[in-house]
Amino acid sequence: MQAEQDLEEQTSPVDDESGAWSAIRAALLEPGSLVRAIGSGRRRGAEAPQYQRVELRYVDLKGTRHLQLTEYDDRQAHIRNVAVGDAAEQVVDELLRVPYGNWHVETTQETLRLRFTKKGKVLLSREGAQREQRTGHDRVKQRALDPAAPFLIELGISDHNGRVKPSRQSKYKQIDEFCKLLAPALEEALAAGRIPAGRPLQVVDLGCGNAYLTLAAYHLLTAAGHDIRMTGIDRTPAARERNSKRVAALGWQDHLRFVDATIEDAQLDTPPDVVLALHACDTATDDALARAVGWEAPLILAAPCCHHDIQKQLKSVEPPPPYALLTRYGIVRERFADVLTDSLRAAVLRQVGYRVEVVQFVDSEHTPRNLLLRAARTGAKAGPEVRAEYEALVGEWQVKPRLAALVLDPDREAVF
């Protein structure tokens, strides 16, 4: 793929794998310079790691430096602190034996990215950087977004003292948790070579509405040192005018723009690296996913909203035995339709070359629409069992997912 070729021009295969691993190990065990490290993904042909992702940094606890590990499963983060010394070395050696497919390591002087090619070769890239190491132990729950960020004040989420307004706590929580999932997903895509290095990152937010997520993502990624070109797509004139004024007030107008277009008709000068869609209603989420597939976007993050299409279809079908109870009661049918719709969306994306996770991105107290589809394009053709599983499910429930109609041909062959 072009993305992989572009990255390989800036990296080189390591014939002696021990050299690459030694560089990563040395960086992880340097308590005076490690800023952050992330292990993620699954090595081809290996069993999935117990934790989907691990993050490492150094913290000072009671005057003593510790290596802090945050390990993520599909529900929560597990944190442990290990004193610097033999114990930290043992933990790092154990981690490096876990079959993560990518390592992204940031130090005060450089960024190291280690990944495996499809043929199993190790690629190690090193890029100079200047960063500050922070070792304070944050006992307050970590946030992706500083409440005092100017864009939050401009949006009216925070007051002029940089405090989140009581009435906007839920909105702040939604976009903060979304950003917590966006940042590592992007780093993994970069480390894996799915997004070419050495050029601006192209990001599009489909159905951006009031652009809370658009501005949050732009702020987050530029603060992380990425050169971003971002486009918000929407058909609401009042919102678009308001968003453009906010961007101008923040001084972001050169790299962040808003376009009047439907999701289906949106045209971009450059295919996007990242496609976002937060709470696009009903089949608008399918439209957004289909555009992302058509662009062959390396990374997609979509939080669906409403699932009326499949709900309506379930009203007129005869449920397969013994599942009639799932559609007998309106509220149960509605919730089942939510689960069925997003499961089918994930199944369709898997058929067209994406690795898909369905995760909860925020507690239900902040929004009942709290599932996130996170899809990374691998380009690998799905095995026959993926298609068979999908066909059996739609056949049993007699439903026709809109996303399938948009991205699969009539014979259900994957369209790349």
C-alpha cells in the first residue's frame, strides 16, 4: 500500500531484531527521559494480548521514582506502579514479550516507533523531538482536555476562569472521553504505518453540527505536535457560520474549515487519514462509514445515534425462534435494534478490510448514546467465516443494513 511504502522510505528493516528491541528497552528503562510509551495492536499470527493497550511513564511517589503502567481492557484501565530498579526491569522485559504489534515511545529527545511488516520484519524509526518530562503523580482522574483550553471557553463549556460550567459537565465529559480514545488510536495508526509520515494529517468530521468534537480534535492533535488539516462537513447554515466565527476567534482558520455539503456529497481535495462522526443520527452514521470506506480512511471513529432503520424493519419480521421476546416489547425491541445495528456495522467493516472495536466511550449518565465504533484499516481480506457469520445473522433476522447496501456489492463481495 502507498501508506506503507511512504513510511518505509523513512525507516529501515532491522536485520538484527535484538538491536530494535534493545533500543526500545533502553528508552523504557530510562527514568530521566521517558515521557510516554504505548504498546498496542496484535502481532500477526499471535494470540491477542490480555490488555488491548499499555501505557508507561515515570511518576514520583513519596520522593521515589516509579514506573507507572496503565493497562487497558475493553472496560477499564488498570494502574500499577513499580519502583525503579530490578523490579522495573523485570516488568519491562515481561511487557516486551507480550505480542504487541506496535510500540510508540516518546522521550525528551526523540520518538521511536517499532512495528512489524506483513512479512514479519521489524521496522524501527527514530525522529528527533524536544519534550518535557512530567513525573508528578496526578491523583485527579486524568483528562485529555484542559478545562482552561481557549476553545472550551469559546464554546461556552468552560467559564472565563477556565472551569467547566456545572450545566456543561456532561458535554465536556463526552468530548474528553472521545479524545482519550482518539489520541492512542491515531498513534497506533502512525506507528503501524497506516498513515504516512512527513506530511500534514488530513482529518474530516462528518455531520459536525456545533463542531464541539471538531474543535476538540483539532486542539488535541495540534497540542500533541501534529500538523493538522481539518474539515467539518454539515448542512446547517447557522451552525456553520457560528463555527467559522469561533475558528477565526481562535486563529485556526488557516487549517480548519467548514464545508456546506451532505455526508454523501462531500468532496475533499485530499483523502482523509481520520474520519470522525459523533452522533450522526440513524443512517447518517452509515453514510459516514460508507464515505470513510470509499476514501480508504486508515482510521474511523464513529459514535452512532438513533437506530430507527433496523427498528422499523424488526417490526415487520418474524423473529427466529426462540427470540420472539426480543421484539415483543417496544422498549426491548428498541434496545435490541441498537445492539443489532452496531454489530452488523462492525461485521460489514470487517468484510472491507477494517479491524473493528466496539467500546463504551463515556458513562451512560452523560449520554445514553455511548458506544463507539473504532475501525483501523488493515486492507486484509476477511476470511470466509466473517462473511458466513454476517450472512447468518441478517438471514435469521431478515434485515437489510444500509451500510451493507452502500459498501458491499449484490453478491456480497467486499469492495475496496
